[in-house]
Amino acid sequence: MSSQDSIAWAKPALAGREKEYVEDALLSSWISGGRYVERFEREFASLYSVPYVLTVTSGTAALYLALRALGIGPGDEVIVPGFTFAAPVNMVIETGATPVYADVDSSTWCLDTPSVRESITSRTKAILAVHLYGNVCEMEALQEMARQSGLFIIEDVAQAAFSRYKGRYAGTWGDISCFSFHATKTIAMGEGGCVLTSREAYYTQMHILRDHGMSRDKRYWHDVRGYNFRLTNLQAAVGCAQLERIKDIISRRRQIYGWYYRHLNDVRGITLQAFNPETEPVVWTLAVKLDPAFFKGERDFVMNALSCVGIETRPGFYPFSAMPLYQAPRLPVAEEVAGRIICLPFYPDLLEEQVALICGEVKKLSA
């Protein structure tokens, strides 16, 4: 396969009015804040049927603001999955709180509810539920657990925007929810994110922290130390263009998942992520678990072999127990899953024949 024909792991879908809106934002001279920021927040809130949405510079910034708004800090514990991207754990540590690692479910790869229950102590302040690869955690059970123990729930929806669980969007179950608009995500601004909540007090606190900790009523007056986490008008212009065709983007992602499912679901040695019952996923990336007994080499061998034929992939996230930085306990399912996952190309412009080619190359590597 030539470099021109190579298949990237991810690409943003920019086939709408992105260029038109960005040029309009440039011509307006408002390239920092501006009307596209306000429009995006208003339209995203409407889609999710919530009163408060606040855009920020990244999903990581969103997580930090959520933790701060809930008063989480030194002496507190926050339950996190032992297998996920590092940002949620990093932000818990950044507040001075302690991450407590729960194992993940062996089929869904999201938080394992019994493991979460066993992780609750008198110091637990919140459960940080990460919806992985488009799947949604068992939010009804986690919500009841949080209610019984007096805990907050923060949802990390970076990988599952517009996925639903029991008819409700992921991101509408917790106290505060955090989204990413990185270039690989369902809404792709390049960078960016937002927080979503139904509580005015949380929204107000996050708004102040986002803008240097400055009083909203008295310019340049600071009651708290804050940050510059403001999204630019240029990024929001891209986001507005994508919201205009979000139904098409979601439909396309579901169609692409269907192609992959048809090719890989019955292949020996390949396990697709199982979705929690009553979940309507919007898949972020096609993650598959490889059984080394059926493949000619370990996961990295498979990834290198696919790279040699022009197919870009990503490994699963490393378990926190494998990284000395985190001093995390060993969790059996997190470690078993993490070492065997490979993420295949997944983006709206991917063609059916490309999916067939990718799956054909994967099958060639099986024993």
C-alpha cells in the first residue's frame, strides 16, 4: 500500500461549514471569545437538555474544573478505573486528592460495579466514571451506590459523546460531566472540551475558575486563584459547524461499527468490546482484544505488521499498575485487558472497502 493509500487511525470530519465559520470568526476580529463560543454552549446544552454548559480548553481542563467545583482536595479519595487514559487520574492527583483504582469489567472494559463498591471508604468523595471507547458505565447502579454513600459522580464522556444508556445520554447521570473535542473525537475542534451540569452553583464556580478566578461582577477582582481555560472563537466555530450535522456523524460512526462487526465478530481470537445492556453506543474507536493463542505474535507484533501495510493503529491504554509514576495496585482484569487491546482505524470518512481491507489484514495474522 502506498503512502497515499495508507489508512490513518483517526481523522476529523471537516466536510461541513467549518471553513466558512472560521473565516467569519476571523473577519469579526473576535478570535478569543465570541459569538461562536456562546452559540456552541447554547446548542450543546439544548442537545443534552441541560441548563448549563461551559466550554474549556480541553477535556483535561474540564476534569480539573469539575473536581474543584465539587470541593475535592487533600484528604479526599476519588474512585477511578484502573484501565483508562491518564487524564482523569492526573487531575485527581493535581487537586491533592488520592485516586483509588477500581478494576474494570472483563467484557465491557468499563468500571466494574462490585469493585467500585469494595473501593468505597470513609474518605471517598466521588466516583469518576469513564465511559470507554463509546461504551457507557452501569450508571444506574453507580448512581444508586453514590446516593447511598453520599458521593458525587463525575462522568468522563470524552470517548462517548452522544452515547445513550437506558434512553439517557451519557453525561446526564452525574453531578458534572466532562467532554473532549480533541481532533480524534466525535466533535473534533482540534483541541477543546466542555463541562455540563444541571446545578447553577457548580456552573458558577467553574465559570469563575475558567476565567482566572476573576469575579463575574467585579472585573480584575479575585477571590480565588483561577486559570485561563477559555475556548477560542475559532475552535468553537469548527464545533458549531459539526453540531449542524451531528446526526449524520453519529449515523456514519454506527454504520462503520456495523461493517467492522460483520467482518470481525466471528473471528477466532478476536473479542469485540461488549456494550452494557440498554446502551446505544457512538463508538469512538474500534477496540478489539486479541487472544495470543490465535495470533502470530503479541499485540505489538500485530500492530507493527499492520503498520508495514499502511494501516495505523493504537494500543490499548496501559494499566496504571504498570507505570511506576502512579504506584497503583495490580488489578487482574485491567492488566489482562490492557495488554491485549488494539485500536483499529475509526473515523467518519472511512470507507467500507477500507474496513474490509483492514479486517482482511488482521485475519491474515491469525493462526
